Amino acid sequence: MKHIITVQHTQSVHHTNGMVGSWTDWDLTDLGKIQADLIGRKLHDELADKSVVMYSSDLKRAKQTADNIAKYLGVEPILRKELRERNLGKCCGKSVEWLRENIESPENTVDDRLFSDGESRRDAWNRLYPFFEEVMRNDEENIIIVSHGDLLSIWNAMYLGLDVESYYQIDIHGPAGGVSHMIVGDDGKHRIRHISDMSYING
């Protein structure tokens, strides 16, 4: 059996200042650090005496979330660029308002790019998929993955066996601090026990 826990990074400065997240390297807010601690404490209780491997995006807000969780589990997060948020190109470092006013191409298909130098959702899918396959075929039994909203929505589709073309028909996208539990049984069936569970940070 394989137990995969995905964590969407907790509150980041870009959630509070109206700026684009993407590949801009934002810190967690003080609240975000508290939220990550709460997740760490609860996962410690749930995973007591179990061997755990943790992977994280190398962007600061995800890494800080992972570091705060990891100190309760006694593990060292493994940083993976594949887990970065989708790259939105030239709007990185700009405000969300600027993004909305300067979109170069609406996203109607998985191949459209908001900005010519950014990633389409197919690009992000192709970036993530080798890591997804690696996790699915390795022998690790308890895996924590800390990443970002857009990337984890793609992960969710992969886990459910959907193809990239389905993205605009089915989108499982959670909020900051959401924790999901996925179980791959010995029979190979992919189960979801919780999806974007906010009780970890809301009590």
C-alpha cells in the first residue's frame, strides 16, 4: 500500500498583497507559518512510528511550509523543481490586476498560454508527469508532497487517471493549506480519503 499526502503551501505574502505567485519567490506570512506548524503537529500524530519521505517545490513558500512540517516528523524535505507552480512568464513579479489587464491569450485549451513566455497547462503537466510516475513506481509507502494550487490540481487529475485534455472539464483545485490523503491499494486501485482537508489549519 502507498499513502500519498499532498499539502498545498500555506498562506504566502502574495495571498495578502495582490501580487502574482507563480515563479515569484514569496515568503510565508506569520499566519502561514502557524498553519504549517499545525499541519506538522497533526501529521506527526497520524504518522507516528511510520517511515516518511517528503518532497517539496523549491520555491520559498512551499519550502518554508515543508520545513515547518518536517521538523515535527524528523525528515529532510527533498526539493524538486518539478513541483514548482506553473510558470506564468512575464507577469511574475507583477500584480494580479496587471495580469488581468495584460493577458495575451485566453486559456481555452490546455495548450494556450496566458503569456507567450509562460507555461501552458500541458507544459506543466509534462513537467510534472515524470515525477508522478517516479512516485507511483517506487517502494516508498508514506509520501508527503508540498506544492502549489495549480500544480496539485494537475497532480489530482493524474492520480485519478484523467488525461491532460480533461483539465477544463474537471478541475480539482483546493485552497492554501489544504491536505489531501490518497491511498494506492495493493490491488492498484487509486483511492482518495480526503481532498483539500482544511481541518488541519482550522481546528
